[in-house]
Amino acid sequence: MIVLAATTADEGTGELARSLGELGPLVVVSGKGADLADVSVVRGDLTTAEGAAGAWQAAEKEHGSGDVLVTLPSSPPEPASFTETGNDAWASLLRDHLFLAANVARAAAPAMIERGRGTIAMVTWQTDGLAGHVGMATVCGAVAHFARSLSAEVGEDGVTVNAVTVPVGRLVDAAPAVRLLCSPDGGYLTSESLATGAQS
């Protein structure tokens, strides 16, 4: 089973899920958002460790073992200059990007390690050249670094961890990279940052 983890399930999440449908059973775990046509959704607050653990357990109970985890970034905030970006905005970015990725990875990793296999892909936004997004660029970079660091810890247990960067608002562009990481040809890839799509 493939699990897509997002703060909010939206049409972008659904589009990515449907584009990965040929890979096998798939479920979205999310704190909130609309129900998605033709996609199973499990609710849980992924910004807390307890919420993420409960959502992961519910997903596995309802749909089977989670072999692939894909963490998704939240929608980008409106552009704002760095000097006008307060601590509340920074805290929100950290919660909805880095904390979500860490909480869901922490929930998924033990079962993957026990089975001796697993794929984790952490999707972040491509932020090169985006004015007014210092906070988002910093947090997205932290998610990519987290993926590289985590790969060193779980790699010997058969779990691969990679970052995938996509143009802002184009979650579906992560699909080719996720397909590669799930394929026999991509099983050796870990600690990488794969860029997909084209930044507009």
C-alpha cells in the first residue's frame, strides 16, 4: 500500500493519488480537507506525533501494510518579505512541512524496519527564484536535509528515504519520481533529492 500524508487533502493530493493508481492500493492520510473521489482517506492530525501514529495504524488496519510513504507539503503561503514574516508564520511552516514529515516517518518507520523494506519519499516545493518565500524555502530545505539524514539511519534496515522537489502547486509532478522509487530500478536510490517538473 502507498500512503500519501498531507496536512490537508485537496484536489492536488487527489490528482497525485489517482496518477499513482496503477502501483497498487493507495490511501491518503490527512488532518482535514474534502473527501476525494475514488481515493480512500483516513483522518488524523499529522502535525502531532500521536495523531500521525493513530492515522498510520488506522490506514494499515483498513488497507494493509504501508510499504511506501509519501509526505506532501502544505499549500504555500502568500509571498511576504522576510522582515514582515513573524514567528507565528515560521511556526506554521515548520508544523505543516517539517513536523508532518517527521511525525509520519516516525509512525511508519518501525513497521518498515521490522519487515526489512520500505520506501519513504518526502515531497517539497522547488523554491529557486521565488521572492517573498524565505521561510518556505528554508523549511523545504530542512525537509530535504531531514530525508538525507534519515536515510543513513534506516538504510541498513532496508528502508530508502529520498526527497522529491516539485514546482509550487504541482504535486502531481511528483508521480514520476515516486514511480521510479517504487520500481526495481529505483530500489537502490536513497539519500537523493530528485527534482521533477519545471519551475515556472
